[in-house]
Amino acid sequence: MSEDRATVYANAAGLLLRLGYAARFDPAWVGANGPRPVAALVTDAPPVVVGYAVAMVAEDPEPHLPDHSAKTRRANPGKAGDPQFAFWA
């Protein structure tokens, strides 16, 4: 049985939250130049930590490891906080 990307990214977001990062799963994230929505993991965690989170929660992490990323708009414009990036495969 193969797990879907939405489940993996939602579980990875939960793990990242428990590790102290801001994180959420966005099932229909659209980048500034994106032609279509993609399932994305939006977080302020560094890429290596995102890969770790995906690897820890997925039965078979290889197909779910993000190979694209883009900076996102701030969740709360005008407030302090690390920049967030969307990661997707």
C-alpha cells in the first residue's frame, strides 16, 4: 500500500511543529510563477530538516522528498519571524 503525498506532508508538518518550526501543509499552494497548484509543505525549517521530517514520517520517503522550493509570502506581514519556503516534489 502506497501512502499519498498529502499524508506525508501533513505528518511532516506536524513533526516540524513539534521540533519548534512553523510548518503547515498546503494542498493547493501556488507560487508566484506557478502554472498550477501543488501540494506543498510550507515551513521556516532549513531544507535538510525538511528532508529529515519527510524521511521520518514516510514509509517510502524517496518519492516524497521535495526537489523544488520557493519563498512564500509572510503568514503575518509586518511581524517578525523567519522567512518561510514552500517545498514540493
